Amino acid sequence: MAAEPASTPLPAQVTPAQLIGEISRLVRQLPCPHCGQEGAHSAPVHSQALVPAAREPYDDMAPIDPLDEIGDDERWLWRLVEEAERVAAAAPPGPDPRQVALAEQRCQEAYEAEQKVQARIHATIAALAQPSSWLRPRHRAALARHLREDRAAAVLTAIQRGRIEEIRGRLRAVTNRRADYLSAHRATLEAGRNARLELTRVLDDLIDRYARMSQPPAWFKFGLDYPPEPGQRREWLQHAREAMVERRRANLHRVLL
């Protein structure tokens, strides 16, 4: 007697695992939305790696220009310059030179005005001491009045001179405080100045080497507008030095991966 065929399970008899398997089978039989071939979903997809391997070269990074490399001697010079800049930035602020000059001028004017008043007072006292002054009462009375006015003016000029000297004293104290600080760090500041002079020669040599290239890099040719216009070489050289300083300082702290 032949075996009866297995009956198809009713929807109520389908387990969740069977339902998921049936859906997966139907999806695999659908045509690929990209190529239109049936069963393309079942083929393994070889996609391009999105993350490069650890030792894979970075082709999008521009190669380092050999002239951009900084040697140990140049790094030492830059360290001297940076240390001098740090010391100079920490120096106490000095007064405005125009204020110092104005205070000195006002002090001198107040001193001269006070001397003139004192000279008039001494001259008036000497005139009143003459016995002949008693023979001219009106003239003597005028002298006495001028003496009182000059003595009052002497008090005012002395007060004014004292205030101006106080202001000048404060400005001098600020100047001396800054001068003392700079004197205490003279060695560091002088080393920084000497290093700047040496670095200027280094930068000028690099600029000359870039200029002698048959094909200078784009940043040099187009960024600095090389070659300079006739009559503009001095200004162009100063601008090129500033650009080189920025590039060298950026390379000082560049992290090589």
C-alpha cells in the first residue's frame, strides 16, 4: 500500500522558524535590483574595503618636500627663539613712551615756572628792603601787592610740580620694573636675537634654493607670486620670509605617522 503524501502544514501549524526560513528563500529568489539576474543575492558580495589596512600607504597625502625637513641645528635655533619670545611675553608691561616724554616735559615746565616766581619774589623783597622805597608809597604798595600774588603763585606752582613729579615717579617705577626684568633675562633674550639672525640666513638660503628650481612648488610660485615684480624685490623678500617662518614653525610640531 503506497504511503500517503505528507500534508501541507496549515498556517496555524507554521512555526516562527519555518516562517523566517520561507521568507529568506523567497528573498534569495528575487532578481537583483542592480543587474536584474535571479539569485544574485545568494552570491557573495566582494565590496571594496572602506577602511585601509594598517600598513596600506595613504595615497592622498602629499609627499614631504625634502626642503621642508628641519634638522637638529635648526630646531635648536627655533627653541632659542621660542624661549626668548616666552620670556619677552612674560615681561611686565612698560608705560607708553609718549606719556613718559610728556611727564618729563611737564616737570621741566613746572620747575622753570616755579623758578621764575621765586626769582620775582626775591627781586620784590630786595626792592622793598631799599630805604628809598619808603619815599614812594604807591610804588611800595604795588610791590607789596605783587609780593603777595607771587607768594600765592609759588604755592600753586609747587603743588603742581609735586603732582607732576608724582606721576613721573610712577611712570619711572614701571619703566624700571620692566628694565630690571629684561636685565635679569638678558642672556635668554640675546640668545633669541642671535638665533633670529641665524634663522634669517637659513630662510634666505631656502628661499634662494626654491627660486632656483626649474619648477618651484605651487605654494611658492603662486602663493608668493614668484617671481616678484620689478622694484618689489625687497617687499617680496620680506613677505617670503614671513611665509617661510609660518611653514617652518608648522613643521616643527608636525607629527609623522
